Amino acid sequence: MDHRDPSSGLRGGQMMSSNLPKMGFPYDEMKLTTLFSHPAYRDGDIVVDCESVRKVLGEPFRFQGHELLRPFIYNSVVTSIDGKIAFLDAPEGPLIASKNHYDPTGALTDWWLLNLLRSSADAILFGANTLRSEPTATGHIYDQTLEDARIAKGLSPVPINVIPTLDGTDIPFDHKEFACGEIPVVFYTVLNALDRLKEHFPDMVVLGPYGSPDEVTFDDFVVDPAQKYAMICGHGHLPDPHIAMRMLHKMGIKRLLVESPMMTHLFLEERLMDELFINISCLYVGGDALSIGKRGNSFTSKVHPHTELIHLSMHSPHFMYTRHRLME
């Protein structure tokens, strides 16, 4: 396998910024007030530290590590006060934040925090539905200061984008995500999808199939943003998340951001989630609108995950930002 040399993409010893779209943020107006902070919140390593982060958060952004043979996994979601993540009549997820008419800057802060979580991650995972509903959006960092801080830590400008698919039929292959040449893409899938994926990416690098995490034996390598990869996770019709996480670990992924509500629920079921970032937009939706785990199986009264709040902040009485860690 001919993988990209880690030194490529460097200029004068420095990693180059991406050419993907950026936007400005009013950091002084987005400043958050901390309401609660657990001692564990300050125990981790500094992951992102720059002037914009200190203006909004008041301190550097930290994560704890672990010794498991998988990435440290966390999510990002914004919900209404009744736990809904989308409106029935307009299912785009960001609207739960942007339709908060009492705190539009709080909604912008929610978007910036997602970019902060992206800048902290080696890889981000989101579903094909996101690509279909947002044809011009890509999984990169829209704040130049956060991308620069990421590069200063020795990370690539754009996190690896991990996209799950069962058979490849749900992937919009004409999306900018695949055409721009700056976004490293890894499909998280099974053998059923391989022929269709190779129709569009004939030079795709295939990893696997592997039948268990312990079978994952390929050599470590640097992911090439111009190359597409497929992780074949198991021999069945459904990709095995434990195999996938071991493969990402072998690819050098220390932190994985999960942006898919469905995959968040799956990872909670599989006891793979480490932290939850849940922002609360103070509006009410009700009814049969989508919630995080609506399309999955409910936990029971006897068996269900518990969390511990490790940080709580607010922008105004209309927008709050919570960080939880999963209990053993």
C-alpha cells in the first residue's frame, strides 16, 4: 500500500491551512458564563488553546485520555428543552439552535462550539443523511483561529471524515465532500457496499475485512486527504463498531467526534461513548419530532446509561451548554 508521506502538505516545516470556506465569529459577544465545573474538567490535557478559545470559554479547552485500544469518543448535539433535535416540518438539525429568536448569538455559539469540538478531534463521524440534507457543507473547521490552533498541535488542517454506510446507496457521490480533494474520507462499512463505492472511487484503499478487533493487524499509516478508504468492519450485513474503533485506533485516531444522533445512540448501546456535549436551546417542540435515540431501541428501566455533569455554562437565560461523562 502506498500511503502518503507524513511530510507532504508541509511548507517550510509547517502544515498548510486548508482552502475550505471560513467565517468570522464575534468572540467577545459569545463569551460564556460558567455555572458549574467538576474538578475532572481541568484534569485533562490542553487540546485547543488560542485567543478565541480564551475569549469564549475563559480558559483553554481540555480532554482526558485513556488507555483503551480505541479513540476517546464524544458527541455534539443541540436539543430543545424537551430533547428534540429537529422540527417535523424542517428537519435540518441546526434549526433547533438558529430558530431560538431570543438568543441568536447563543445559537452562533453552539455552531462555534461544534467547530471547537471538530478542531479537537482526529476524526469526525457523521451520517450520509447529513450530506444529503446539506449539499454544500463539509466536515471541516469553519473558524480559521481554531484550524490554526489545531495545526500548531501538529494535527492535519481537516479531521478525517468517517462516513458509515450499509450498501453505498445512501451516499451522494457528487457532494463537495468528495470532490474538493482536501478532506480525508474513510467509509465505515461492510463488503456489501464495496462494489458500489469502487464504482465511484476505483483507487480506494480497502482495509479488512476483519472478524474481530483482535484481527486488526495492518501497519500504522498516515491518511492521505486525496485518497478514499473503506474500513470493512466484520463479515455480516451490519458493520461492527468495535472493529471499526480498533481500526481507527490503528490509524492513529486518538479522539473521535460523533455528529450523528443515530450513531450516538448506537455507541451508547455498545458502551463506546466517553463524553456527551449536549447544548440546550430554550424552545419547546413537542409531538413526534426527532430525538437523539428515536430511531433506536429504548433502554430499559433495569439497564440504561448514567452520566455525570462535568461542566455547565450559559450564554443567556435562553441557551445553555452541558458536558457529561459516561459512568462505568
